[in-house]
Amino acid sequence: MKTLLLDRTEWDIVLDADGNMAIGEAPYAIAQDVASAVRTFKGECWYDSALGIPYFEQILGHWPPMPLVKELITKAALTVPGVASARCVFATVTNRVLSGQIQITDTSGVTSNANF
């Protein structure tokens, strides 16, 4: 699996040494695509408005139970092609910012992490 490589800080495409769009390959590509899936708001993808997490409807401005948030993040991770299993682990909640990691096992058995 391949994907456009994104800068980890700006979450924008980057160029390779030749000035072409950089390409990421598995297992990093799968982890990056999972991180993108978790950042997607439900309805944001015009080609499939069912994709994404219902941040506005169920999370932002609400007091959702953490198991619900974990479930929504895990479901979003499992929508990425090549992901066999995903486990969401919360690290901290500081100044209303939730951080953590999604531990991913792809269909070839390789385990990687996507941070959020």
C-alpha cells in the first residue's frame, strides 16, 4: 500500500529530493492513513459522507464517555484498507486536548502505531 507522504507537523504533502510529491509505503502508509481517518469529521468527505468520526454530533461540546470515544476511533481505524485490528490507547487530556495512540496490526501481521 502507498499513500502521499504528509509532514507530521503541518499534516500537508511534502516533496521528495527530486521535487516530486513524496510517497509513503507500508507499514508507515497504513499508520498515516489511520491517523488521517481519525482526523476526519463525519460528513467531511464529499465522496462518502458516512466516513469520519461524528465529532460535532457526539464529542465536541458534549461529555462523551471515554469508551465511546475509543470505540469511534477504533471503528474509524478499521475502515482503512489493510488494517486487521486496531486498539486505541489514551495518553493524556490536557487543556481539552486528547492525545494518545492507535496500535495497528495490518493484514500481513506487522504492528505499527499512529499517534493522535
